[in-house]
Amino acid sequence: MRKILSTSIVALVLAAGAGVYIHAAAHRNDAGAAATAAVDIGPGHHRILVRSTAPGSMGHLAVVAGAARTTSSVTCNRVYAAAGTAICLRPDGPLATYQIAVLDEHLAERDTYPLVGVPNRARVSADGRLVTWTAFVTGDSYNGGQFSTRVGVLDTRSGDLVADTLESYALTRDGHPYQAADVNYWGVTFAGDDTTFYATMASAGHRYLVRGDLTARTVTTVAEHVECPSLSPDGTRIAFKQAVGGDPVNGWRPAVMDLATAAVTTLPETRSVDDQIAWLDDRTVLYAIHRDQDRADVWSASADGTGTPALLIPDAESPAAIA
């Protein structure tokens, strides 16, 4: 069944190599493919939802509780979940098109929406109300055919598209209004009020942590050299990937910033971490390390920079801790 959204989704359609904006005023709200009955990501269950990279279950969502691992029939390219709501970014048909699927606590579809671009990041607010995604797109005139990023935010309760792009928000950089054609955003993470968010903003070769307001439609820079932020459960720290030597060509290392003091703790990980880090709890972070193009493992590390990273879940990526 197709329904009209209370707020039209503005989708970016790529035609003949150029970006063309159209209004996509409908989405699918089917009964949905039922997932494995034993899978439960509802509140009160201490487990971790992941995307499997194991042979035989590549791309399938799995729930890990201790040593037990339950694999579902649902497949995604990227996933995240909180409070019984999951966002699944996945292919939509045989062509190079994608969709956003909002899943319930048993990973059954609640709604699906078209997604233009290649899925990259996904997050859900702590109460399960808001979902956000980042996709790579082409066609921006300033970018010479290279990839840019697009961020969207959806209210899963009302069906409203809260933000179809952050580029239209009023941006303040270093205390001054800032506008530039090459401004890009990615990697949104929500605060507990469902209004405040953090993200990465890039322009003129610089990458910043920004704080945004979904109601006021404003964005303000907080610090430089912060990518793919992830707000801690207590709302006091940002876990992020930090480019080695300030240059992404050198790879990234995981780090944690205290929002009150701006102090940065680099975690004891020597491998490159190209991921939006997740929090297991207020003391521990999770991230994926790729062994090759397809295979990855989820590792854990202490957020205070002590100890040694530990392999937590083999053959997995895109972790989301379910409290």
C-alpha cells in the first residue's frame, strides 16, 4: 500500500550525470517481511544488533547476546537501532537504487522510503522516534563529478521528513555566519531531546564537529578534525574517528571528546577505523575493523583510553547496543 506523507520527501534523482530535485510524495507501508520470531530488539534486552559478514549470512541482521547469536532473514547494507526501532539501508530492486526501511522490535517492516545515493551512515534517536541516514551522491556542480553527501532525518511517528538536507540550515563557523557551495554534512547523532544533534560538516578542506538544532534549523561548529560523531548515552562525550595527521589519506583512529572541556582522548587502536563508532555503555565503544572488502569484525575499547581493544563479535559490522 502507498500513502501520502504529511510532509513531502524531497529526493535527489540523478539523471544523465546531473542532480535533479523532485518531490517524491509517497512511500510504502506494507505488512513487511517478517523476521525471525526469536529476534527481539525491544527495550530491556541487553544485546547487540549487527550486520553479519559471515559466509552464508552475509548482510543479514543478527542479534548477539553473550555467546548466543540469532540471525534473521532481514538484509541491510547499514543498520542501527534503539528503543525497538531500527533503520535499515538496503538495495531496492536490481538497479542501483536503495531504500530506507524502518523496522520494529522484531525487525519486521513498518515503513519504507526511497533513498537516492549509496548508503553510508545510519542512526536512531534514543527514544526510537527519529532516524537519520547519510548517502553518497553525485551531480553537485561544484564537485566535478565526485561524491558528495546528503543527510536526511525522519520522524517515524508522524511520517514527517524533519530534514531532507542540512545544507539549507543557517551555519555559523567560528562565531560567524558561513556560506559556501561545498558545504557537506554526514554522520548525524542525536541528543536526548530529539532536537539537538551533532554531525560532521566539511568545507574548504576542513572537517568540523557541529551542533545543530532541528527546530531552529541552525548549525554551529564546535571543533575541527572530528568525523562521524557518536554521542555517549549520558550525553557528555563524543566518540569519533580522527584523521591521522589531520589528513584522511592517512586513515583514522578512534577518539573521544569531552564536550564540557573539549579534551580529546585518543583510543589505543593502531588500525584505521572508518566507521561511525557506537557506544556499548558509558564506558565502552564499539567499531568495525575490516579484514577485506566484505569481511569485518566488531571490536570494543575503553572510552577512557586505557587497556587494549578486544575482539567482541567476529564476522560483523554496523553494531548497535540494545539496552
